[in-house]
Amino acid sequence: MDQELWMKSIEFHGHECPGLAIGFRACQIAKEALEIETLEEADIACISETEKCPVDAVRFLFGCTEERNLTIKRNGVPAFSFMNHENGMGIRVMFKGIKEELDREEMKRKILQDPWEEFFWLMDLI
Ligand SMILES: [Zn+2]
């Protein structure tokens, strides 16, 4: 993972937490799935189903803002739909949760580094 980008995301968010890790990883998954080359140049719209910590990663990494290309539906699900306006691809990324008993530090590490298929669920948007 990109440690420098993670540190900058923490700076943007104001603290380090598992929630931010969820959003950070969701953005990484979306970047790959939607064939985005560079985050800075991406033309992405996002619908976030949570207003909590994870959405700050979407704000920071994709530059999404509520004035422009970020919609927040407060239904408390850690799920994000990303649309890539450049190629018309779309995906919904949902965090399923982790069944193991882990402390915050371990949880964060796992979310950022372990194979995501274990705890994220992906669905193509048509
Ligand atoms: Zn947080």
C-alpha cells in the first residue's frame, strides 16, 4: 500500500482510525476496478451510504465534494458507489465487516493490507 498517501489521508481526516482505513481501501479497490490511472485526474462521482469517518477518504483521495460529485445517503452502511465519468464504469463497494476479535490497531492493519475479498463485497453498477 501507499504509506505516504495513507499518512496524508490521516492528516486530512484529523486522526487515524479503522473507519478511515475502510474508506481508504474502498477507494483503492474502486481505483483498480474502474481502471483509474491517477487519483488526481480521475472524474469520479460517489454515493456514500455513511457520513462517518470512511467518507473522508473519498473526499481526500478523489477530491469529491458535496457541492459537486459526492452524495451522502445516511443509512449507516459502509458502502460506496463510484462512477467513473471517463469510461462509464461503475461499482458499489461494501465493507462486510470482520468476524475476528481484533483491537483497533490490528483491525486497521488488516483492512489496509490483507486480501480485500475477505471483507469487502463488490457489485458492478449498470
Ligand atoms: Zn475517524
